[in-house]
Amino acid sequence: MTKKTIIEKIWEKHTVASEPGKPSLLYIDLHMVHEVTSPQAFEGLRLKGRKVRRPELTFATMDHNVPTVDRYVIKDEIAKKQMDTLSDNCRQFGVKVADLNSPDSGIVHVIGPELGLTQPGKTIVCGDSHTSTHGAFGALAFGIGTSEVEHVLSTQTLWQSKPKTLKVHVKGDLPLGVTAKDVILAIIAKFGVNFGTGSIIEFTGEAIRNMTMEERMTVCNMSIEAGAKAGLISPDETTFEYLRGRQYAPEGEEFEKAVEQWSALATDEGATYDRTVEIEASEIEPQVTWGTNPSQGIGINGVVPNPNDCENAADKIAIEQALDYMGLTPGTSISDVEVQHVFIGSCTNSRMSDLRAAAQVAKGRKVAPGVRAMVVPGSQKIKLQAEAEGLDQVFLEAGFEWRESGCSMCLSMNPDFVPEGERCASTSNRNFEGRQGKGARTHLVSPAMAAAAAVKGKFTDVRIFNEATVK
Amino acid sequence: MAGMVVHKGNVAAMNRVNVDTDQIIPKQFLKRIERTGFGQFLFFDWRFNADGTDNEKFELNQPHNNNASILVANQNFGCGSSREHAPWALQDYGFQVIIAPNFADIFYNNCVKNGILAIQLPEEKVNELLEKADEGVYELTVDLKQQNISDDQGFTAEFTIDPYWKEMLLNGWDEVSVTLKYEEAITNFEKQRAL
């Protein structure tokens, strides 16, 4: 029997039609929808008199525009209209929506897994590039544009050319204090911001295997920052245990049957990939980005690079432009860079383990003078759970703001933003120019590193920081 | 959507790598529920100064780029967010063809679905075009049917395109209508899986 990767197995199971010289017509098992990229798609259906083919395989929520202080008072009229439009569209087309009043609401890529909608072997799409998050479960999950949203709504399928398979192997165990966020940032820093273009990544290796589901989600979430179509991890006991008992997961005997099928999805031993890259886990340090794309990052003990050391002319210009925008000088130790804002949240790092890691650092300490720090849970369920554990009090006592769930300062389509020229340690996924506000300077870090930066007022190695102050 | 066979137009050069869709259309303009009218916001933070005047240094504000309908860009154009507002903005501004050494996957798909021809060319060819278009008004002819690009000074380059997308672009088809012809196959697939 031919040995296959999980990518090929899922692809074959979902091919509705394939003809030579054409992309495959793939069936889509789960379509997540949010307010920003769907209104024009629903409008398209209306104009052509079409309906949603499988409303029960479609699930909507609001996250990008949602205010995180008082979510029911939306002062931005256009944002409010966009959210109301989603409610109206879902009502008209019979699609389930977790709106602002729903206890299920939250960031789309947080609630899919939380509700058990995300399952191994599924094809999952959403009009959002961070759909790759769901790949943590061994699902084939990728972001699509609004025309494709309309196509999936109408037909429950998509035409897709088969991407190449790319194995990213994280060898060995992670050093103490190095997190999933550091792993994915280090991978992108090492191999570049478009090394995954045209490919689907499978993450493998001991370090990945030993991760919890939440950590795996952080890794897969940022596959798109490497340009990859999707990123996934073969499912195992960790995956199944996470799903057991979740709202939309199969129950009882059905669950056991599902586990049997899910287990068979894992990549066969000896299966080959189009390309393989490898990184040593032991070499990874806590990461901080210095530039304006996620590959422009270094370890906490590193220094801001010098563009003159760069041989390629286009790359040299890119580094110069990034340093100019970020207001940084080559040779500066990243641990000397001061921050004015700290954002802990986003579909990358807003789950319980992220909040616990940040709270552990914040506990009994104070946010440095001149720093504004906020914690934004990924969903309303996470908010309640964190409050039940007393994490909100830990954060509030330390001087952090404690917010309602939403995309918040990751992309600032809502009232949360970083003012021009100011610097933010952020647990989100993109440090693009203007991402957190016009002229805002974003440094991507893990939740523990963000919390440590909040207390110290500048970037610091959370491993040493923790030890020093505990003693 | 009208089909495209041959397009002749002025070329604007944007010699920057990793131009992300957050730059092409910043997030504050994604709240509209229409598909149209995004051109005025294209490259907003690069194109305009804080006081709303044109940033004279920005590529598209150079006088020779005034009527450009072909954009030549560098590596990994359109990376980041999946927002289709990016091709909507480029198209509404007047671009019908984008040429680069490579594109981000989602952006490429979004272009094709909107009738924008995204052409991948070898880096040296792109560099040649970037130089020519930087000097002044520069015109190119793009022939989708023949899959080649040429100017009147002897530059030529051939390009490849997936035959499926080519057919889609040439005819200006609505993809959903094409797929609905597979209705029976989709229904059969659903029945089989329900067993």
C-alpha cells in the first residue's frame, strides 16, 4: 500500500471531482463565517437568487469589530452596520450565529475548537487567513477570500490546485521556558516569510508531539505567516482527549468510532513529502520580532541586525525600511528596547494556557510606570473560566486591563489601538506596518514574554526574570 | 464580469518585497459591506500624508504612473490577510494586471476570481520591467491567450497560467455557475458520505 501523508489522505477523501488539467473540486466540511469578509458574499447570493447549500455546516460569529470594554455599545456606525448585516444574513439564510449575546461568542478560531466544531480530518475554511489554526487537530484548514466564501455558501465546495507537501520537523525537546509561540517565530525567522508558499505544512517532531492542543493551535495559527496554504499536525491521544465531551463533538459510541477513523488519518510511517526542513528545539530561545514582517525576529539575547550585512539588494532595502518604521538602530540589544503598550490576546495567544502563563509572571508584580497593558481573552467562555480561576484579579492587581473577548488590538478594527510611534509587545501574529494602528510599532512575543515586558517596561528574558524575582 | 484577451496599458513599478494586504488596503476600510469604491483607499497609509495630501515620494503618486493599469511588484506580493478588499481596491483604482516574481496564495486566488490577471515571471524579467517602468511612461501589452508580454522596444516574456484559471479569465465566467454544473456530483458525494 502506498504510504501517504495526512494531507493526501484528507485531500483524497474530499475530492468531489477531478479532471486532468483542472484543480480538484473539494468538499468543505465546516465553513466558519465572520462579519468582515462575508457581507459581499451573502449579497452575491441574494443578487443571483441562490441559497446556502448546507447551513448546518456553516457557523458564524462576530469578532473583528467587537469592542472589548462594553461590547453592547458600538459607537462606530459602520462597524455596527457590518455586525447587524451578519445577523440579518444569518437569519435570512438559516445560518447559526454566535452573536454578541451568545455565551459561545469569541474569536472565530478560538471558538471553533472550543465548541468541538473543529475535528480531525475535516476540511475547514473561513474568510480569514488564520484559519490555519484549526490544522492543530489534523484538519485541512485554510483561509479564503470573499468570492470563495460565496462559492462555499452556494456549493459547499471549492476548486483547489493540490499544494505541495512540506514537513517542518522540530527535533528534540524544547528548553524550559521556551513556548509554542517561540517555536513558530523561530521557524519563520529561520526559513523566511514565504518559505511555505504553495505548500501545506505538516509539523512533526518530539517538541510538537509533547505540546498541548492549545500550544499546537499557536503553531498552526502562524503557518500563514510563512506563506503556507495551511499547517497541520497529525492527530493523537492529546487531540482526542481535548475533543471528548465538547458541545459539537460526537458522543459515546460515536466518539469511539470517530477516534478510530481519526487515528487512521495520521501520516503513515515512511510517507514522503515534497520538501522537508528541520529545526533543533534546543537552539530556540524566547523570541522577539524587531521588524515589520514576522520573519524579522531574533532571540531575546540578540541584537537588531545591520542592513549592510545583507547581500541581497531587495532584502537590504526591506530591512532599512523596517528599521526606519520601527525606529530602531542596528546593533541595539533587543532587551534594551522599551515598550509603552502590552497586548495579550488574539487567535494566536488568548487561550487559558496563554492567560495562565501571563498571570504567573504578573502575579504579585506591577506593570511598569508608563506602560499600558491589556489582557483580552479569546472567547467569552475563556473569560468566565479565567475569572473562576481568579486570573482577572491577578491581572487587575498588577495593573493590567481585563477585557471582554474579541480580536481587539491584533488588527485594531475596533476601538483598541496603539498610537503612532509607540511600541507594543504583542502576543498577536502580525507586526506589519500600521497593523495595530497607523504608525504603531509591533513586536511579536509569547504571553509570558509580553507579561514580563509589561512589568519591566522593556523586553527581558522571562526565564531569568522569573528566577531572579522568585528568589 | 467581462473577459480579458489582450490588455495594453501603462505600467507602474513598486519595487518592494513582501507587500502585505494590510498595506494594500488598511483595516479601517474593511467595515464597508459593498464590493465597490475601495480604490480611493488603496495603499492609504503610504499614499497620503497625515494631512490628507499626496505623499509625493510614493510610487503611484509619480506623474508618469497616473494612468497605470499594470502593476509590477516584487517578491511575495499580497501576503498576510485574506481580505479580498485588496484586489477590489487595486481593480477599482484601475489595475487589471499585476506582475511579480511570486504572489501569496490567497491573494493570487482573490485576483483571478475578480478578473485581475496576476502573472508570475522570473525575477530577472521582473527586475527588467521594474527598471523600465521606473524611468517614465512605459507601456506593455499582455496577451492572455498567447500567454506573453511585450513592449515596443523588443522586450518579450512568456508566462504560464493554470488552464482552468485562463479559461475563467478569458471568458469572464462566474465560477459558482460553473460549479453548479457539478451539482449531481456534489449531491452524490454527500449521499455517499452519509452512509
